[in-house]
Amino acid sequence: MDIPISEVCRLLEARGALRRLPRDPSDGMVQQVRELLGGQMPADLESLYRERVASVGDFAAILPK
């Protein structure tokens, strides 16, 4: 059973375990990751970046350099 990334994020946020970024930097983030991966990225990974996740629990979301 696959659960959409947006639904997982919604459930975690409802439990107080997920915080979101106040603005949406996802276009730049997705572009940077595509460049690092050679032009393609998995759809679920792109969906996760588009959810504006700042942290899950005690773990900060970071963008690869």
C-alpha cells in the first residue's frame, strides 16, 4: 500500500511531528537536486521537497550540497 507524500506530511503535521518552512523554496530546491542527480529525480522525492518540510521530529530537513 502506497501512501502519498502529501498525506504522510499532513498526518505528521497533525501529530505535531512535522514543521513546514514559512515560504516555498521548492522550485530552486528541486532544480538543485535535479542537477546533482543528472537531470532526473524520483517523483516521491520531488513531492517531498514540494511539501516545504523544515523538520520531522528532532531532525532538520537539509538540502544536499
